[in-house]
Amino acid sequence: MPDSHKVRQVEAIANGTVIDHIPSAATMIVVSMLANDDDEVFIGQNLRSARVGRKGVVKIAGRELSDREASSLALIAPGASLSIIRDYKVVAKHVVPVPEVFEDVARCANPNCVTNHEQWPTKFEVVGQQPLRVRCRYCERGFAPGELEPT
Amino acid sequence: MRPVAFAGRNIISIADFGHADLIAVLDAAAALEREPRPRLCDGRLMATLFFEPSTRTRLSFEAAMHKLGGSVIGFSDVASTSAKKGESLADTIRMVEQYADVVVMRHPRDGSARLASEVSRVPIINGGDGSNQHPTQTFIDLYTIAKLFPELRDGTRELTVAFAGDLRYGRTVHSLLAALAHFRCRVLTVAPRGLEMPEQHLAHAREAGVRIDAVPSLTDAIRAADVLYMTRLQEERFPDPLEFGHIKATYRVDAAMLAGANPRLRILHPLPRVNEIATDVDRTPHAHYFAQAGNGIPVRQALLAMVLGKT
């Protein structure tokens, strides 16, 4: 199909950030984690995707997320891609890099972990890449991303 | 891993220590056992913060500090502290570090000692954080094994260490396995179904080159092992009291069972024991658990002196 006839599943934005290839179930979590209350946000959920079957797309208009801001995505939505849009054009696009440590983006799933009992940010160190495995810096338990709930 | 200077260092998790570090602690403990240094920590103050009771660990640390000439303050009953009033752990540490040169803490939450170490300007020694780590017990276990079997250090013979009992929840066996992975060892495991050693601990040791085999009974372990490390079975892990009764009888060593033992065999236990080692074992040459507890003094002296920059 020529580009001119391609129907966008989610409204285009002139400037800002597009997060694509989000596992569908994580779409609203991504919105709550990354979008500010006054951001203009466009959301697509359960969209068809040749790559991942069903996916979510989140577009945040007028704001370019840094890799650091987006790093939590690697834990909540592994494989998601991040595009920076300027004047309707993609000027940068890449899969969200996995940081060495995820700081304060998820609660520890161990109910006896000290971070669930004290006001203290969580830290999860990456101990395996494929599949992604993390380890709580405090209680030293290992987890798959799906076992953790975002903060 | 290169050895790291110990002065000012925290003792939180055995995973923080490499082979050279472990050897440095064993050497320092041996030196203090050979030649006591009653003035080594003159003028230094240790705070013991025991948010949950542990008579053995606290007394052993306090004895160790007194024998180095240092002083001790602390509490062993959380009900009498500000934590009971809702003070955060971080604030308690920020207060105590104003008074003490080193802090030894035991706390019911996993990871509490690591959190404290991120707040504190003085070294934190973990005396047990929930079900996570108890690194000084591991140093004691390792020191005990190295004293009994010098080949652990020189690697001239592969040492066989058997772990028996609750290998799933017992933090001492997880940590000791991690420490042994730095040496030439074979490991045997004997555990009731459902209380086997978690795969993540086994995998880590195997990656380091440790041969690990599960054996069906204590008798098999007794015949083959140089060291039998017994742990306590906790009744609350068994929903069925009948099953607990049966397992308790199976995971019990008595003197009669030791007739076919490897003559070198020594039995260790982090204590307290309940039923898993019959008292008639105490009179056999295989019993070594009380001597192991005694090793707590030189090992904890060594750790205190090292983090205080005195050795």
C-alpha cells in the first residue's frame, strides 16, 4: 500500500516522543510512568503488529524523553522502541537500552525486603540480558521483569 | 577479584568478597587466635543494634570487641528503642554513627544491612538480615573448615562438604556454598523434598567449578564427606505435622550412624541444634560444632579489627 494511503493507528504528533512496540498489557503502565499530568498523550492499545502480535503505542506531544527517563521501559516493556519526532519527522529511533541498574521504578516482589518497609528507593541490578533478569540490591533476590510491579 | 582494603569496609554479604578477601580474613583470624591482641582496639566503640534477638551472635561480637580492648554499647530489645516509635532505620543509623566507630546490626528485614551501609559513615557489619545473609557466620564456618582441613586453602585435595537439612530456607548453607565456590570442593546435598537447595545457588557454585550431587540419605553423606554441615528443620515449614515428625526422624544423626563414617568426618552446625544431632554424637571425635562456635571469637575479632583499620 502506498504511504499516502496508510492509515495511522494513532494520531501523528508534530514534535515529541513515540514509544512503540510496547507489550499490550503494559501500555497504561507506560503512560502512568512516563507522562506528566499536563502532557498531551495519544494512546493505542491492542494494535496489530507484525513484530509482536499485539502492541501498544504511546505518543507524548511536545516533550522529548531522554534515555535516562525512558530507561524504566526496559524493565516494564522490554523491546519497546523510542522515537524522537521533530516537525513530523523521526530524527532518532532505537530500542530502549537496558541500564545497569533500575532505580526506583518497581517495587521489590519479596514482601520481607526492607524496601517494602522503609521509605527507600528500590534498586535492581541487571544480572542477565536475554532473558532479562534483575536482582534486588537489598534482599538479593533475583526476578524476571514480569514478577515486578512498577512503583 | 583483587583484594580490597578492609579499613572502613562494610561486611554485608558474602557475595561481596573474593578469594583473596576470604584468605585475608582467615589469616587475620588465625593470627589473633595464635597471639591475642588485648589492646588492639583500645578507645574504639562498637554499637550492637539487635532489632531482633540473637543471644549467640551478640554475645560473640561483644566478647570479641572486649577481648580487643574496645568498648560496646547497644540494644537487644527493639521494644526499648525509637524504632518502636516509628523511627526509620536510616535515622537510627544516622544517630548511632555519631557515637560508634563500627555498627553490628541484626534486623528482621532482608536487605536492611545494605540499606544501613548506604547511610552510614562508619562500617556496618551484618549480624543477620532476615532470611538473606549472615556473612560473619560464613566466615566462621570457612575458618573452621580451613583449620580442620588445610587442603581447603592449598587445594592439594578436593574437599567433600555435605549439606543436610533445610537447604531451601537456611541462609547459612547458601552463603557457605557461595564461599566454598572459591575453593576446590565437592558438595553433597541431602534435603527433604521441597526443602532442596534453590537452583540459583547451585548454578552459581557449578559455574565456579564445584561438583554438586544430591545424595539420597544422611548415611550416604556420612560415608563420603569430610564435613557434614547440619541445619535445623523448622516445624513451620511443614504444613503437615505428621510429615514433620517423619522427616525429623530421618534427618537426625546419632552416634550409631557414625560407625560407618569417613574417619576424617567432622560435623558442623551453626547452632542452636534441636533434634538433628543426638547428644551422644557430642562424645564422638566427629563432633565439632562447639569448637566451631568458639571460632566465632577470633573471626569476629579479625573482622572488627580489619574494618577499623587495625590490621
